Amino acid sequence: MPAVTARAAAYPPLVDRPADARGLEAARGTMVGLQLRARGIVDERVLAAMAAVPRERFVPAESLDHAYADAALRIAAGQTISQPYMVALMTQLLDPPLGCRVLEIGTGSGYQAAVLAAMGCDVLGVERLAELASAARERIAALGFGVRVEIRVGDGSLGWDAGAPWERIIVAAGAPTVSEELVAQLADGGRLVIPVGGRREQDLLLVERHGAELVTTDHGPCVFVPLRGAGGWA
Ligand code: SAH
């Protein structure tokens, strides 16, 4: 029927409206190619993990069509799931070896934690909002990553002393500064990836520890929700 055909054709292309599983898988592949590889993500382990983890499982049902959009998306409690490129860039900078212990501050949807687990990391995620932590735990368990990921509810703005030293620390919320406490929990040879700056806009920093020496490099502007708590914003 011509009317139906015309209507179907009026929908945006499959990549933007991936309403079925095949569409979602295709959209995931397109995301890896166009948003990550073409923009300079070169770590094949990061690319493979992001090609494997179903991001659609981490976004709210009403955002399913945008699961592979080139953007951060709203999740519950006014928080966000980071843009795929930002997850890839942070993970590439983190450069976690196989079997590495990672502290993740700001687990949110759990997507970043799942990507790290898919790369063979053991992740301790800290999330201040219990509602988000329990949803993230369920998603991660359903995907079979439960053995690699533990999620705690709490203020991770000053790190998580109980598990220190950490080989890798990734902070997924914007911090006013790099706190001494966080750096003190970084193992020798360790790497910390953290957005630092104002409440609305930050710079993505990589802090590498070589013995007593800290080397900080700036990897460009980024936009994260504020890190709250003792080492964050009020
Ligand atoms: N990595 C997430 C992005 C989460 S957005 C993902 O892949 O979806 C940042 C998260 O940091 C929010 O869920 C917010 O609640 C959390 N957060 C903010 N301050 C925090 C703190 N001090 N400790 C733990 N989590 C915090």
C-alpha cells in the first residue's frame, strides 16, 4: 500500500531508529566504526569490547532508539550514560591490562563497568545513588559480568581506601580538583583518568604515577555531571 510505504520511508535511517535486535547490532557496529575508529580510537581491545557490550541494555526504554547515538543520554535520577566516544577515549587512556583491578567512581548505568569487564578487568564500581547502583548490578549480572564487577553504594569522591592501591582509577563525574586522597590510592605504575574543571565543563586528565612522580596530561574538553561529596562539589 503506497501510504504505508511512504510513511515507512519517512522514518530516519536504521542507525537512528534501531527498533529490533539486528538493527541494534548493526548500529553498534556503525558506532564503533564511525564514532570510535574514525575518530582515533586505536586500541583494538577497547573497540572489541564496545563492539560486544550491548549498550541498549544500559539506556532507559524510551531511549532505545538512541542507544547508539553520538551523545550522552539521560538515565534515572538526572544522571547520564556517557557518550560512546568518551567511554572509549577514557578506556583507551586507562589502558588496563588483562586481569587488572579497576576502581570506577560514578558507575551510573553500569555501561563503563561492563566495557571494562569485557576487557577482562575486575571492577569495583562506586555509585552514590542506591537506585542507580542496584539497576546497574542487575544489568551487569544479566550479561554475565557479575563475577568481574562489584558495585558499592557510597561517596567515592576520595576514592575507596579499602581496596587501595589501585592499578587503575576511572572517575566518570566532573571533579573540581584531583584530590590527594585519590592520587595516594594509585599504585606505582598506575593510571587515573578523571574529568577536572568547573561544574559544567571539564578537561579530561590522565595522571600516571611513576614512584613518587606524577605525570599529568590533558586530553581535551569534556562535559560530565558533577562529582558530589567530600572530594567533589557540594
Ligand atoms: N560511567 C557511567 C556514567 C555515570 S554519570 C555510565 O557508563 O553510565 C556519573 C555518575 O557519578 C552518576 O551516576 C552520579 O550519581 C555518580 N556520582 C557523582 N558523585 C559521586 C560520588 N561522590 N561517588 C560515587 N558516585 C558519584
